[in-house]
Amino acid sequence: MEFDADNFARLGYLGLLGAAVLMWFVTQNRASLGKTLQQALIWIFIFMGVIAVVGLWDDIRSTTAPSGRMTITENSIVVPRAHDGHYYLQLLVNGKSVDFLVDTGASQIVLSQQDATRIGIDVNDLNYFGRALTANGEVRTAPTELDTVLLGPFEDRDLTAWVNEGDMDQSLLGMEYLQRFSTLQISPQSLTLAR
């Protein structure tokens, strides 16, 4: 917006009008100015609190709302849908717990650098010859072998996974692993895996 003489005049007029209203308020309430100021500050804090709650509502809801529990039977696992609309599974990989995002759009098991290091893979010794297209662009990947992968009663051995050289918040569980199940059923509320 370009300021010219008219805009400066309007701004000056609004400033004078605001100063006049403020002076009237102070003179009318000078006996109880401290109490009035205290009440005004209380309302400002209430207003700011409401704005904070509205802005952070999704985070508050996902943190405080009870989430469904994974149901494990002898031949199936039912995973509830998370508040963000995704499905998450916790697997034991090489004896260590790893949280995965179920990603039917991914072909392989893809490990983040942090998860790979945690399960005992030296990420500096890997050969990053693979390429993957992600939302953040192309990244290099390296194959590695997972000795054991355990999900509830289901155990797999000697699976190939790929370590992503780029920044990843979450390891991905792709179709190469998911196709090991005879049933892969996704509903609006849950994911069912069965063998």
C-alpha cells in the first residue's frame, strides 16, 4: 500500500481519535484505573489463551484423546487409524523396537538414518547407489539386510531394507513387507493384516 498525503491525514486523524478515547477512559476511570487495567489484562490473557487453543487444537487432541489399541490374535493384527489419518506399526527389527509408517505407496522397507543406526547398521559403510523420489526431491538409498523382523506373532528373516540418506522423520513399511500377508485390508477406522 502506498502512503500519500491523504493516507497520512487519515492515519493522523485515527491516531488523534484513539488518543482522545484513551484520555477520556483514563479520566473517567482514574479512581479505579488499577482495577480496570487488571481486568483488561485478564481479558487479553483469556483471548490469547483461546487463540492458542484453537491454533493447537489438532496437537492437543492427538496428545490427550485416547487412541485405539492394536489387537493381536494368533493369525491377525488390527491397527487403529491414527488421528493424522495414517497407520503406524511398531516392529522388532534385529531385536530393537522401530516405529514404522505404513506406506502402501512405497515399494520397500525404508529406514531412516536414526533407526538404521539404532538397530546396529553402520550407515557410513553402506553403498548409496539407489535412488528414490520423495516429496523433498531425489535421495540416495543403500540396501541392507535385516536379520529378523517381528510383528506380533509374525516373524520374518533375512529381509532387504533400504536406508534413506536424506532426512526422514519416520521409517516406512512398504509393499514388499505388506505383501507377505495373505490379507491386507484397509478400512476408514483400521488396518488388518493376516497370514
